[in-house]
Amino acid sequence: MSHARDEATGRPSLTRRLLLWSLGALGLVWLSFVVLGYQTGIEEADELTDGHLASVTALLLNVGTTQEMEAAQTTPRRDLPGLKKHDYQQSLSVVEWDAQGRLLLHTGAAPLPLFSAAEGFADLPLGTNATTWRSFSQWDTAHSRKIMVLLDLNERDDLAHDIAGQMIEPGLWLLPVVALALGLALRRGLQPLYALSHDVTALDASSGQRLASRHAWSEFEPVVASINTLLDRQRDALARERRLAHEVAHELRTPLSSISLQASALRGGLQGDAQTQALARIGQDALRAGHVLNQLLALAHTSRAQMHETAAPVDLAAVARTVCADHAQAAWKRGDQIAVIGPTQLMVQGHALLLDMALRNLLENALKHTPAHTCIELQLGRNAEDAAWVQVCDDGARACHGPDGDQSAAVSKAQTAAADSLHLGHEIIKRVALAHGAQFGSVPAPAPFTTCYRIAFTPLEPSTAG
């Protein structure tokens, strides 16, 4: 039953599965009732014939003394056409004795049984073929006459089977009728499910369609809500991907166009300083294009890690120290100061590689988009709700070892920030935060810093809190 399949598609059919299970349950119940009805019919027929024997015996005992007569003088019963032999128990036989066991009456087809003082019901094998007869015998009140009434046991069984058969006969033709009605009812009842399946098949996710509210059945509400939620998320994801593709194309267009222009200028025969500047510009643009491609690879890696890697407890403080140590040389070359401020251990549930990638992007953005001699701190801790957070802060134009309010530094920072309109680094961090159920964004910077970006996690479970 669990493998019922639709002949058109070859896939499992819910309608056929429901129908088969329903018919199976119905058949089991029907068979139980048939067996019970048949057994009840047999028992009722047996009680009926036994009661008939006892009633006839009591009737004959109350009629009065029966005169002795020869068997040849008894009047045979007439066969009634159109009636079965057992319908009115035509073969009842009667035997009567006096107190001394002398035969007074013997009528019917039953062979003469032996006289016995016992009373009640008995199954007696009589005749040369030892045919079994059901009998009931009883003495009168004065104990002067004993009457026995007998019935062929085969006839009693025929009557029992006939009664039992008539009791189960309605069920024999009722089962196919009920099965047909049940199939039609199931098909009619599943019409809303068919309509939902048709609408889901007809959905065009790229066009922003949603499932209609006409599927307002309570059982479908979670399914419809989940499908619409998935459609909304897919629409948002497609919008983000289109926006990202547009930004990537725009960001790559600038360095590639510059490389093309500088290459054309070199082919024109630049000499001296002009040639050196053109080559330097080509190198810078090539590095910039390579940086964009590296960011795209990082984005792809975040998607794969989110799908395939299992979250585990991660010491965020250890990851932060490693990332700062790896960028210490680059900060020293620029004259920057870089530090980690926070507890020695900070446990979160997540992916170590993704968190490492996010912190590296935060530090690289701070190093890339600020002037030299900048103070950069990677700060981390927990808030009042025991939720972990990590942030990278810098003092921007106000460099640690430079003049306060240096206008050239501010201009340099603005130019650098404008040049990187893509913000792929922030896009990577947003996706890492999303994979961890965290939030990423700019927050007010504590003094003396001017810029601060934070990743705020949700509280850890007690079992994973460190």
C-alpha cells in the first residue's frame, strides 16, 4: 500500500494510497463482521432448532395420553412446493413410551432409538448409516409417559447455514458499493490538495508570484505560509544577487577600462616617467581587479560553508588574536596601531573558517580605507543578555601619530572609500552573520574612535557557553 503509484507520472499517489488504506481497513472490518455474523447465525439457528424440539415435546406432553398405533397408520406430512426441507422442520420425528418403556408412538423418518430414562438434549447416531439426530426427551409430570422429538442434524446444519448466509448477504453487495462511494468521497475531499498542487506547479518564482489566499484550509495554512516565505526569501535573494552582479560588473569595469587605456598609451610609445606611471597604474588596477575576484570567491565559500559545514563551539577571542597577528606586518608598514581588546576566551556557536574570514575582512577594510597612522582596535565581549559581539573600530582621519584634523588624510580616506563603491567585504560579513543568526552593521564608535562595525551574536545555549 505504501508504494501506490500514479500510472501517468510513475510517482507515489497520495489519493491511491489513501484509497488503498481505507479499503484495506474497510475490508478488515467487513470481514470481521462477516465472520461474526456467520458465527452468530449458526448459534441462533442451533438455539432455534433446540427451542423448537423442546416446544414440540412440551406440546405433545400437554395434549394428553396418546393411543398406541401402528407405524403404517400414521399420517405422513405433505411436501409443500417452493419450500426448502428445513424451512418448517418437516422431518421432525416423535417417539413416545410409557413408564415401562413400551413404545406408544413412533412417527417420522428417524429410526427408533433405544429407550432410556434420561431426559434433555442429545445427539444420537441412529440407523445402519449411523446418521446423527438431534433429540430432546422429557417425562410428563406423573412420570407415566416419555416423549422424544428428533431432527436430522444435517437439516439443522442446513438451516443454520441458510440463516447465517442471509445475515451476511447484505455485506457481500454492500462492500463494492461502499468502496465506490469511498473512492468518490476521497477524490472529492482531496480537491483542495489537487488545487494547491496545481497552483504550486504553476508558480513562477522569478516573477514574484505568491500562493493565493483561496487555499484557506487550516491544514494548508502552514504549508502555504512556508511556501510564500520561501518565495519571499528567494525573491530577496534574487534581488541581492542581481544587485551584487551589477556592482561587480561596475567595479570590474573601472580597473579593466583603465588597464585597457594604459595599455593603449604604452602601445603609443610613452617614454620616461609617463611609461613608469602607466605601468604602475596597470599594476594597481590589476591588483584591484584581483581583489574583487578574491572577494567573489570568498562570497562563494560562505555559501558552501553555510550549506555543508556543521556549526560547533568556536573561541572568538582566539580567532581575533590570530587575525590581528596576521595583519600586524601590514599595519606596521602603514604606521598603524592594531590591538585586540576583550576577554581571553569568548565562545560562540558557528563556523571557525567563516568567522575568521569575516574578521579578516573587517580588519582589511580598516587598513584599506583609512589613512596611515590610524589606530585600529578589534574589540569583543558580551552584553547584558549574555550575547557575544565583536567589532572593529578605527579613528579614521584622526591618525595616532599624525596632526589632528589633517585635511589631506580626510580627503585620502574619502577618495579611497568612494573608489570602493562595491563593499564586497561588507557583503561577505553580512552573509557570515546571516549564517550564524547574527546581525552586522555600523554602531556608534566609542571615543576616541570615529568608525565602528559590529557583529552581534545571539545568546549561547548553556551547554556551549564558555
